Amino acid sequence: MNKSVIEYMKWMGCLCLLVLCMVLGGCQSDEETALSGKTGLLITLTDEEHHAYSRTAPSELENPVTEKFQLKVVYSGTDKSAYKGSCKEFILLEEGTYDLTATYGDNPVLALDAPYYAGTLDGQEVIKGQMTSASIPCFVANSLLSVIYNKTSLDKLYESYYVTVSVGSESVDLDADSGKSAYFRAGSSVKLVFHGFLSGTGKEVTYDVPDQEQFSNIPVKTHVKVTLGLDESNITSGVGISIEKLETETVSISETIPVEYLPKPKLESDDFVNNELSFAETEKKSAVIRLKLSSGLQDLKLKFNSADAKFAGLEQGKEYLLSNAEDKSAVGTALGITLPEIGATEDSLDFTSLIPKLMTDKGTTVASTIEVDVEANNRWASEDASANRIYTLTCNKPEFSVSAYPGNIWTKEFTVSPLSAENVKAGDYELLSQKMTYQFSMDGETGWTDLGEDLRKADLLPGNTYYIRGVYRDEIYSDPVAVTTYSVINLENGGLEGAKITRGTDSPGFFGADYGALYAWDNWATLNAVSACYCFRTAYSFSSRSGCRPTSDAVSGEAVRVITLGYKGGSWAVPQAAMHSELFLGTSADDDGNRSYGISYNSHPTALRFYYKCIENVPGNDLSLVQIQVFHDDILLGQGEFRTGAQDGYVEKVLDILYEEDVEKLKLAPNKLLVLFKSGIKENLNWKTDLKNFNTGGTTDKTADATFRGNELFIDDVSLVYDK
């Protein structure tokens, strides 16, 4: 006996649960509901070395062993038979108490792989009108012996060898490759004789295995394992056998089931649905077919058929054998998978790494089939003609889309956004990205051209619709996506013409005779209502002055003068506080200063152009501010800011808008615009130290300018720039 015996026994032990359910679940069925109200026993057999198992054994387990169990039921304490025959899942009996005996096999004097099992249950009560559960613990009722050969040692002298095991006049031979054991009645004594055929001559020599007394009166359910080797000290005598190792162990039913009675192997998978796994090209999915084995894997057959050219190395329809080294290498190399090893008791076919490699035919679904057959315990899975052993891998077109974020769309160009994970509906984002190109079309149907590495398309017309799409490995196209460039939206009244007085006058009288002038411009807002306060005292205080005033000192036509004032609703010629004035896009302030910044706006400018000059009435004391901001609702998308001190004479200024590059902000479309001109930014101005007094001759001066002034910012010809 060689090491295969040990492996065989290990396999049996590892599969204890499976075998037990098979062996001991034979007294089970779906007929319990039909037994309601009847009198008898529901029979369960168990292995006494392990846990008891209920009558809910898996239905797919076969029953080659349990049908061989014989059941004898007698009235308790007597020899009167109530039932005798094959084990059934239930038997009908009269009310009473019974002794039960279950046996399997013939308990031979000596035989190869011939286990004998027995079990008893005494005093089992049967209650009228009930089906009572009865569990009979069973055990190995004979003994067995295995021989393990140290081939490395024995092959030095012998070309072949075997051992004859004898009990009385009965004998069996255990050779080095059979993997079988000798079974005999418990309490027997056995004799072992070694037979060897000398290398070179083939001459047979025999030798009684020493220490025969160790093989006397072997107890029930005992397994004796003898390891034989060469005793080199006796080689000159022509024989030389020694016991290198002698082990005894108690065995259970599950360890001794004859291999031919184990269930045929099966194939199972949680990844395939009705033996099909559907996925998108590049998608990563688990694809595992488990080999459900009752003993070591003996062989595996595999056919792989696919229209995918990369698997041309595998012949269509050819059956590849795991036991054939060339076949195994061809399959492993072509599919890039690791195949099971012969002898394994738990293994699987894992095609997970293959799934991302499978491709469609230019987007058309391609199905690849795997036909598998497995051999274990001398049985093939194909013995079950109803089993579906063909697995289908269905590769579908990947689903993805492309886009251009609003933040990357302008009036004359746009830039396509590279593929993102959220653009992939079916497929693997990383794999798709590696072979993705992007195309442009004027009409979405014809003239598709590849975009450059920067994914930018320039020289377009404002307010026009164009189309983009993604292309995977130059064959698979996404649906076209429309991209509309922004329209050029010019500022209304960017020339700042048409100033008008909406109330009051520039020459207020005394004691309420009139009020200071409140200037306004179409499409622009100011804080003039605050500085030209609508209240009685302003009629004679000389403090009612519009901070934004028209001026003929302009680049063309009229300009606007934005002034820091020394009054804010004061009393008789007494300044109360300094105030910055503002000209902006939005809603003008009311008398209480309430205002709203920004106007509705749906375009994408690159800069703000304007002409300006600045008078610093207190040099170096304050800076004027120009600001442009683009929003989505109240989320700032981009802005530009410019500050200035003294500037003699008008100069042109192009103030670039710097847009946020955060992806989440690029996804937002502009819908609000603010342009702001502010006379100063210094906080808490003091009229005495920060402003200049232009009226020192008394309080009756009715000039339009405030008596105390800070910075004066002159603005003209404001426009938006669309360079992209």
C-alpha cells in the first residue's frame, strides 16, 4: 500500500459531512404531510462518531449506500418481528415499544474494501396517532488494515511488491497501487506476508512481516496502518523488510465508505444564472464554477468555444484533458487561468480573470461557451444526463457616454471631459479609459473627426450646437451628445449713457424746499438712494449728494464718476460719516440701503474691458475697486479683481476672469453675473483725516459735489470679452 491510501483516508475525513448526509439521509422524503395522524416511526441513521443529522438532508444527494442498510424492528425485549427489510424513511407500527437494529454489509471473514456497519436503538416508544422520530447511531462493526509502502526505500531492491493478508484460510493481496484496505471481523488476528520481485532478475522472494503479535485480536472499528520499508542490514540475505511505522486509529462510517458508493461529482456556481453569465466588455465579474467532489479529483474535461480571435489557439470543439500535460498547458495559457490539480478534494474553475479579456464583435454581443466534465471516485459528472454542464459567457457592448462640462464650454470653443466613472453604465471605467478616443461632428451623423490630445475644439460659432462621442478601441461608439456653445451677451448700456435724475435736484433749497438729486442709469444700479437720502433734513444740510454722478469727462459721450462721500444723511453742514459709492449690476439700494448684487446671465465671458481713471483726493489713503464675478445661483464660478490708486487720464483695462477648476464647479452652468465699481475699500473712513474738504467758504454753497470727498473713480465704455 502506498501513500495514496493516506490521501484517500484524508479525503474521506474532509468530506465527512457530505458523506454522512448521503449515507444516513436515506430514511427521508417529502411524504411527511401524508403521514399526519398515522402511527409509526420516522427513521434517521447517524454516525455515532459525529453529530446526528436530521431528515432534511439535501435532496440532490444520492442513495447508493442507504438502500443497502437493512432494518430489523422487534417488540422490545422479545424476538417477535414487527418489521424486517430495507431501511425506509418511515415505517407504520402499532402503538408500543420497540428495539431497532440497522446493519450494512455481510461482515465477511476477510475481504477488500468491505465495511460492515451496525447500529441499535432499544426501547423506542411509538405513540398512537403520531409519527415519532427515531435516530439510530451506527458504527463500523468490523476492522480494517492498510499497508503503506516506502517506495524510495523498497525500490532500491525490488521492482514490484505486494502483501498478502490472511485470516484463517481466507486471504487478500494489497499491492502498492490499489489504494484498498483489508476488512475483517472484529477481534480477528491477521497474518502479513511480503512478496517482492528482485530488480534485474524478477525473482520472487517472500518474507513474513515481523512482530505478527501486533496484529492479533484487532478490536472493532479499528484501522491498523502498517508502513513497510527496506531493512538494509539484511539486504545480503535477499530480503530485508521492516515495519517503519505502525499506527492504529478508531474510524467512523464516513471514513470507510467504498469509493464507488460516493456520489458522482457535480458542478455548482453562484455567479452564473441558469448557466449563463452576462457582462459588458471590460467589466470585472466573478466567474467561478465550483467542483463538488466526494473524493480526490481524478480528471477534468474542458471544451472552450469562442468567436473571439484571441482564443484561436484552442481548437473549436476539442476536448482538453486535465490529465494531459499538453492539454492543460494549452488551456491555461490561452485562457490565462489556473486549472485544478489532480487529487484535489476542494477546487474550482475560476474564469474571473478571463472576463475582462473577452470582447464583442465591434459592439455586437459575442457568446463563449465552456463545457466541463469532472471525474472523481471513478464517476463522471456526465453520468447525470440531465445536468447542464455547458456554461455561457455572454459579452455585451459596454455602455458609456461622454460630456463637456459647462465650465469647459465657451462661445467659440469647448473641451470634452475625459471619461469618468460616472459616465460608465456598463463596463470597467479604467479599462475603457485606456483605449478611449473622442470625436467631433457638426451634425451628429457625418464628418466625425478625432479630437487632439487636449480634447479641445476651437473656431466655433457662438450659440451653435455641435456633437461629440466617445470611441472605445476604435470600434465601439457611444451615443452622440449635443454641445451648444454660449451666445455672446453684451452688457446693456455698457457706454454708461443716459443718466437721469429720478428725484430731487443738484441745488437743494432751504427748509425742505427741495432734495438732493438722485441719479440713475438704465441697467445699472447704485447706492445713490442712501447718499441722496430722502428725508427732511437733507433739504438744507448740503449732505444730500449722489455718490455716482454723470460726467462729460469721458472717453466718449458720458462717463460715470464713482465718489467716496463725506456725508451720509447728515444735518446742517455737519458731516456724519464717510461713505464709499458703488456702480454695479443688480438692484439699486433703497433709502435704507437694501440692495441685490448680480443679474441673470447665461454666458461665459473671459474678461471685463473698461476705461478708467482715478483721483486720489487724499493720496495713498485708499484704493478703488473693480470686480467681476460669475455665479451659478450663489456659487462662485469665476472672478477677476482690480484695485487702483491715482491714475491721470483714461487708460484701457482688460480684467481677466479666473475660473475655478474644481470638477464639481465645472459641472455648473453660469446663470448670474456681477460687475462692480467701488470708489474705495478702506474700512471705517474718517471724514476729517481720510477725506478732503473742498468747501471752506461757508454752508450756503449749493454745488453738486459733496463738501468732503475721497477717491473719485471715473468709468466709461464697459464691455465683456469673449476670447474663447
